[in-house]
Amino acid sequence: MNDRKGFGSNFGFLMAAVGSAVGLGNIWGFPNKMGANGGFPFLILYLALALCCGVIIMLGELALGRKTGHGAVGAYQSISKRFKWLGWLGIAAAALIFSFYSALGGYCLRYVVVNFGNLIGAEFGTNGVGGADVFQGLLSQPDVSIAFALAFMLITMLVVMSGVGGGIERVCSVGMPALFFILIICIIRSCTLPGAADGLKYMFVPGWAVANGIIDEAPGFWRVLTAAGGQMFFSLSLGAGVMITYGSYLDKKQDLGKSTMIIVGMDTVVALMAGLCVIPGRFALDPNGALGGPELLFITMQNVFDKMGPAGPVFGILFYLLVFFAAISSSISMLEVIVAHFCDKAREKGKGDRRKLYSAIVVVICAALCALVCADGMGNNHISPAELLGLAGAKLPGWSTSWLGLFDSVAEGLLMPLGALLMCLMISWELKPDTLRQEILLNGENRPWVYDFFRLCVKYITPLCMLMILYGQISDFFI
Ligand code: PHE
Ligand code: NA
């Protein structure tokens, strides 16, 4: 009955899921948010949230997907009448994120090219211009940005067109280990630069960033919680239907509890490693550079490579390739969420395999949104939502100052936490108790506490945390 082709091996599934989780969020989000929110206090709160929300939501999504064998919408539909629209929240989040993520992925490709130019001394290198000017130049050429973003989307599309086992699994099984390897090389280079120690202090020593004037005041509890919560959703790819979709391709031999711990653990380890790679370099070679966001990746890091001497371009190419791998393995999961849903529908109606057709259609639609992000140049080219609404100038909330900000805030700030909250409510109050028990304990029967912990959290602790995070995010929306 279920003729969907899934993952070929558990290793392949893990690499695909880890590939989805590990992405731009780890490389610029985590290290900067950790430094700006007190270092260790943020880490502890993040880990606590990852354990009693992240792990629970991921386990819930994987179990829903595998139990029903459907993509995001179908999974909810076949389980609950009342919550059947919930999958659409995930699809909307995936589409919005895919649109701005591709713009950023395109920038990564461009920077691989630029650093290659530096290596061979060609015209298309940085030509002694600083990272800020390189980036500014890029932002003011929407046509070039769009071309690179399209290249990124086309690569994503080709992988998704090749299917789950043949495309996604194969690319991630090679890309993820490669990423890990390059990351280690970059960490060694970064941490042995003179002055790198300040970067480690920024990340790990509580109060260091405030004492050294890098941020103005220590953030309060709510700000740290909101930062950690948003980061957790985005970083673990939760609330976007990804884990439901990937779970639906997973065979019954695998222990979901163990897989969940591996995915969450790897994502956290890579986030910390990315911090060790990026932040010490910034403190050593570009002490006034931005510490987060696209500026960290595309201005600060380029300055770091430009100041490294003859080996700079080599590390530049390696680094931007690494970020590209991280981004592409995440973007294929976003596209897969959407494509899987429409393929399921087509198959139900007996229309056969329409994967290629749907991949192309979705990419065309998201490319239009992505073009908006590129043309806007992160708010630099004066077509941001605020400016189109004639509101520019006043003190504006972050979401209105660029299309990227808007897509990000709606997806990460609203759709993902809301979707996850409602999923918890559905699992704990609408499903018969223990509906998911068998699914979760399959091949993990010797650890019944996994399910007990899941049930306790999914009913009380996770929804409560989710409400607190939502409250924090929504109050951020209005200032
Ligand atoms: N987890 C990815 C990152 O850290 C982003 C992502 C979000 C991927 C939602 C898929 C779905 O960059
Ligand atoms: Na991540």
C-alpha cells in the first residue's frame, strides 16, 4: 500500500536529519546569541530547552511521521480531524524559510567564487577591498544575487528531484562528514591565531561581553529565554514539518529515541564547534566586526580571510564551501516538506510519481519570494516592508526593516512555536493515551522511561515553555 521510497539505511537517515538541523542557524545564530546572552547562562538554558522541548517535539514529529507514513499535512489529517490543518503551518514555515535561505545560500556560492578569485589573483577576487565593501557591492547588484540564489535553488531542486534515498540521503551522507572535517581544520586555524582567546571568553565567560563593552547591559531572563527558544526551533528544524516528513520515510527497525538524541546532540555540538571556528577569528583579526547575522558571515569572516596572508583564500574557499554544504542540506529538507505533501496527494489520486514536476513548481514560486529578498538587499535597497508601507524612519520592529527579517520573524517567531505548541496539545489531549507509545518504544523497549519522560513533558512542561517562548516572541514583534 505504501509505495513511497524512503531512506536506504539508518546512517543515511541520520545524516539527512542532521543535515537538515545543521545549517546557517548553527554558524551565525548560535555563537552570537550565546555571546550576547551571557555565555554559559544561555548555553544552560538552551540545553534545558533542547532537552524538555526540542527532544520532545522532535520525537513527537518523527513518531507522527513514521506512524502515519504521510508528509506533514497527511500525518495530521490521518490522526485528528480537529488538527488536520496544522501541517499547513509547517509547510508555510518551510516555504518562507526556503525563500530567504536560498538568498543566503547564493551569497555563500558567490563567496566561494570571490575567494577563488583571490587565490588565483583574478579580477573577480576582492581586489584589496574590505569585506564590508564586497558585501555592499553584492547587495547593490540584485541581478547577481538573484543569479547565485537561483543556482542554489536549482541545486536544491536537483537533489530533491532525485528522491529521498537517491538524492537527499546520498548528498547528506557525503556532505555531512565533509562538513565536519572542514570544520575541524577551520577550528584549528582560528583558535591558534594570536588574540583568539578573547573569542573564547566572549562565548563562554559569563559577564565578559558586558564588562568589555561588547554589549550594553546583561540581558534579562525573558530575553535570554526568547533568544534560546527561537534558536532551538530554527536550529533543530522543528515546527516546519521536516521531522514528520523524514520520519515518514523511516523504516520500523529504527529506535526513534536514540535517533532523536543523536540529532539533537550533533546539532548542538556543531553549533559549539561553529562558534569555535568563527568567533575567535573575529576577535583575532577583525576586532570591530559584526558578531552575528549575515554581516558576521559575509563581512567579518571575509575580513578575517583577507588578513590571513597567502593561506587566506584557501581557508576562505574551505569555509564558504562548508557553509554551503550546511545550507544546502537544510534547504533540501525544506523543499522536501512541501514536495512530499503534494506527491502524497497525487499518489492518493493515482496520478503516479510527480516528484519532478512538483519540485519545479515549488522552486519557481519560492524563487519569486527569494527575488524579493535579493532585490531588497537586506533592507539596503529601500524596498523593505516598512518602506513600501511608507513607515520608514520611525523606530521600527526588526521584522519590518527587510523582507528577510519579515520572513524569518513570521516563520521562526510565530509559525514554528505555534505549530509545535498545538502539536503537543493534540498529542496529549486529543489522541488516546499511549497512541504513540508503541511507535516511540519500537526497538527501544528496554528503555521504557523514554516514553514516560515524553508523556510528562508533552502534556505539561513543553506546552508551558512554548507559551513562554511565544509570549516573548510576540512581545518582540511590537517594539
Ligand atoms: N535547522 C536549520 C539551521 O539551523 C534551518 C532549518 C529550519 C531547516 C527549518 C529546516 C527547517 O540552519
Ligand atoms: Na541548526
